[in-house]
Amino acid sequence: MSSVLTDICRYPIVQAPMAGGASCPQLVAAVGDAGGLGFLAAGYKTADGMYQEVKQLRGLSGAPFGINLFMPQPHHDDRAAVDVYREQLAGESTWYETPLGDPEAGRDDGYEAKLAILLDDPVPVVSFTFGCPTPTVLDAFTRVGTLTVVTVTTPEEAQTAQWSGADVVCVQGVEAGGHQGTHRDDPATDGAGIGLLSLVTQVRDSVRLPVIATGGLMRGAQIAAVLAAGADAAQFGTAFLVCPESGAHALHKRAMTNPLFTRTELTRAFTGRPARGLVNRFMREHGPYAPPAYPEVHHLTSGLRKAAAKVGDPQGMALWAGQGHRMARDLPAGQLVELLADELDAARASLTQGNAS
């Protein structure tokens, strides 16, 4: 594992930042105390909300941790497409007895305010999704001693991150649950994502930065595989989502291994940006018609998703999940970190014995 990562965590195991509540301080503290690197998710939170979670986490654990920020998004020009989608969702609004949200509720996710807080009161690691910060921003974090990570989905995005001054890239394969962290949302590339092992190899050939690999990982043997492909650490989202410390909704946790949900797909139905989740009624009915408009669609459907969760209806929720969701294990987060580390050791020992014979 790269020295910049070994200085932060004992094991090459990273808990992914899962916006929407799963990556709460309790989960991050448990992962960090067990020797992994946990991430808070600042996405969809106010700057003060992020700050309060940092304070709470620091009261729970002294282990290093990270915070993930969403990059501001360009304005979506086709308002008519959003209006058409609003009309299509009218039935959902009636069914859940809740109004549709305002698609113009905001698009920068409080980015500048969050930067100001994190530069004034630095944390060990800050990562970025949906784009790459400017060299000025990355340099500012370097000067306050914060390690920076940029999520990438192509070798070209990794090169941009390196040129801009990032310390690490988080290489996200198409197998990953939740949003694809593409720097540019281009509908023409929907479904054209690269598998994790191939992507790690391509990125390793393209840049000199340490690599965190993520996408569909659920077992320690898979850590060994991505390390062999050139990664320095492995990041897990869905695997930690079901832990008791996770702040994910109970219906979301149970859906991971519920035989009613057999597969995942990438969809724009809930947010307007490609994101992988368990296929449910909402995704089937609305996915084909959702416009490429993030965060407008996110704001539009936010109330619907909350209402569905409130009445206990997983068919109307965004059940983000990676392709390995059926392998989820309901274990305390610290125990899961230790188990993954043991499985990694076993995989390495098996490989060594195989080579020796």
C-alpha cells in the first residue's frame, strides 16, 4: 500500500462515502477504530450539517477519517424535459400524498462554504465526486496538510486529477452502487462504463498517483485481486451499508439480500444522473423517461423517496447497491473490517502456496 495511505490506515480497506445518511459518524468511527479508513458524506448536507457531523465523529474516535464533497454541476438547459418528467411523476405525488420538489432548489451543494470550513478546520482526507477541483483548491488543501482524493471513471479523468494536483485517485468501476462519479455527465456514454479490474490497470498505466479501487467489492479476496491489478487500497460501500452502525434505512439494508430484488441497473430515474441501484417499481416505470438533469431530478423526487421510506414501501425508494449486493453480511463494521483483512491474508497465502507448488 502507498505510504500516503499506510500513514492513515492499518489495512488497505476504505469505507465509501454514501450520501443520504448511511455514512454516519458511528459507522466512520467503527471503521477507523478497526484499522480502515472511514468517510463521511457531505453530499446533500448543509455546510453546518457537515461541520456538526465532524464534531460528533471527533468525539467518538481519534482515528483518521475523510469527508467527501460533491462538485458543483453545470446548469441543465433543457427545462422542458424536466417539466415533462414532472408531469409523469404526478401520479407518484398523488400516491404518496406528497408534493414534488423544486428542481431549482440548488446545484452547488454548498461547495464553497464547505471548502471554507474544511480549510479553516482541516480533516485528514477530503475526496471529490462529479468532477475535479481546480489546482488552486487542491493546493490549498495540501498547504493545510489534508490528503486529497478525486473520484475517476476513466484514464482521462485520472490524468486530469494528476495534472490538477490530487494526491490519490479513487478509481470507480461500473459495478459500483450509487452514482457514477463521472466528471462530465454525457447521456451518449450511458452504459459504457469500464469494469473495475480493467479500469484499475488502465489508470495505473496512465498516472503515477496512488489508486483506491471501488466497485462491487464485497470480499477480502477481491481486495487481493485489485491490489494485484495495481491498486493500493480497496473501497467498499454496499458491504458497509448493511452494518448496524450504518445510518441507511432499515428497508434499504434488508433489500440487499431480499430475494425480491434480484439485480441492479444504472438509472437516472431518481436523480437525473446515472446511479446503480436495485431494480424496483419506480426504476422500471420511470427510468426510461428520466432526463439527464442532475440535480434537478434529485430535487424533484426527493420528497417522493422520503415518503416511500416513511410508509415502508421499498418500491419507491432509491435502493443504491453495487453488483455484489447479495454477498452483504450483517456484521458490526469493526468486525467486518477485521474479517476482510483476514480474507485478504488468506487470499495472499493461497496465492503464495500456489506459486510455490
